[in-house]
Amino acid sequence: MDLAALASSIPVEPWVWQAFVVVFLTLAVSYTARRILLSWGRRLERTSTPWDDALVDSLRRPLRVFIWVVGIAFAASLVPVAGEGTIFEAVDAARDVGVVACIAWFLVRFVSQAEENLLARETDSELGPDRATLDAIAKLLRVSIIITATLVVMQTLGFSISGVLAFGGIGGIAVGFAARDMLANFFGALMIYLDRPFVVGETIRSPDREIMGTVEQIGWRLTRIRTFENRPLYVPNSVFATIAIENFTRMLNRRIYETIGVRYDDSTRVQPIVDEVRAMLESHPGIDPDEFLMVNFNAFAPSSLDFFIYAFTRTKAWDEYHAVKQDVLLKVNEIIERHGAEIAFPTSTIHFAGSAGAGAETRLQGAGPDVESSAGEKDG
């Protein structure tokens, strides 16, 4: 007997051919979807949008598994059930769980791929990629997707979600009372990630607390700051919700604000000195001409005629700022000397009254504020 005659003699049920056709169609649809996604992926790689690449890349494998789950479940449903308790009775539940798992898998892959694309896209930006914020948001999204998928699967398998949620609520209250500080630090870190008052690598200072240095790490409980003494400072994240923060890295300019005094004997030279100092600042390469600039006579001080300079440097760097400030102050000193004036220092003038010393006066340098006394009072 040949093989053809043997095959024709074996009875074949109709559902076998139907299941075979379903499996074949599943294979064809899976192959077609794979080819389409590969073609779309090559086209979308040339676009500048990070989301379309992430969508296609994250959809490839979950979509193929989804097609096979639905196809195999449909083929299994064609098999006649001979009695109770067979494995085919769990086909519907297995299909639903598989669909939920594929959707959750796709969403998790999409979040991870979008995070990678955003980091790669922002590498050449001015401020650089905010890795801390992207990492935090991606972790929160992944955890939310997994928890939601788990609850949906439990509901599909017949578990009571209301009971689970009620138990979770009671447990959450107990944990909240037991870990108030930990939760405060967690939400403090979340505030830092969302509001972005500072990121890793920036220099900050708090006028409310003795906090000043460069941010090295932002954790879920603590933020590590490297002080200018090169010491690590660990600050709980909840502190940042109650204090003011100055971000030196994000400043546009640094300010020069100095008061300079000349002698009272040089009162006629004050106006020319002020005018020349203003002209010097306006033409100085280290001073930003677009920012506010002032040079004015300010006060009759006890020992000097004071004028002030108020200007902003182009640079934000601490070392470059001090180099510019040094150059400005040295030029101011040169201008004062060129006009024949002198920078004042504290002096005192004592007037001696009486017949022997009438009209005589003595000027004491460095003696503090002006003091007037009579000769009789001085002799005691």
C-alpha cells in the first residue's frame, strides 16, 4: 500500500483542517507584520522625531507574540471538548492573560526605547540630557504599567480586585504612618525631578541653610552635594520643599558692585574720575554692555567722598569673574592716580582751641572717625 492510499484511509476530522488553516494564516500574518514593521523602521530612522522610532521598535516582538496568542487560541477553540476538566477550557483565560501581557510588554518597551531616544537626541543640546528626570519618569511609568497589568490579570483570573485594593489602602495607611520621613523624602525627590530647580552638575546655594556646592547625585531619599571644601554634604530631599534655592549655574551674568572713596581734598576731581570710570566700563571687553551699568558719586562719608560702580560681567565662571573684577579695580586705581587724586582711608582731625594753639589742627591717620577736643580738655 502506498502513502497516498494510506493517507486516504485515515479518517480526518473537519476541525483538524480548520485548525491547520488558522495556524497557517497566523504564520502568514506574523510574517507580513514583521516585514511591514521592518520597512517602516527603515523609513522612520530618517525622521527627527524620537517617538515614531520608539513605537515601531517596541512593537515588533510583542505584536508577533500577540498574533500567535490570538491565532493559537482561535485554533484551540476549534477542538471539540470531549468532557469536563480538559485543558481546552482554559483557552479563553489564557488568551486574555496573553493579550494583557503583550500589551504591557509593548508599553514597557516603548517607555524604555523612548527614554533612550530622548537621551541620544539631547546629547548635543546646550544643557545636555537631564538623565535624572528621564530616568525617574521612565521608572514611574514602568512600575505603573506593571501594577496595572497585574491587577487586570488578577481580575481576568477571577480574583477580587476590590479586596486587593482595600487591603492595599489599609496597608498604605499603616506604611505611611510608619515611614513619614521616607515618604516626605520620596515626594521631595519627585518635586526635584518635576520642577527641576537644579540638576546634577549645577552649583546651588540656600540662603536659609548652610548649603552650598555642586550637585553630584539626586537619589530618592538623599541628594549629595560636593561643597567647595571638597566635602560631601548629604541633604534629605524633604528639605528642598521648605527652603529657597539659588542656582549659580543658571545665572546669566555675575555682578561687580564696589564702593570707592577719594579724599575730601580731591573733591574737584570726583566728576572727571566718575566719567572716565564709566567710559572704561562701557568699553571693557569683560563687561556686558547690554546689562545695567552705573557709576555715580554716592555719599559724603566720614573720611572720603564715595562713588560706586555697578556692572555685570559677560562670564559666569567664578575664576574668570574674579579676573575681570581685578582688572576693573586696577584700572579704577590708575584713573584716580592719573587725575592726581588718592584713594581715601580713615582719618581724624583734632582742633586745638586756646591762646597757645588757636587755629592749630592735627590730622591723625587711621584714628577712626573725626574727633574734636579742646586743649584744656586734652591736658586734663
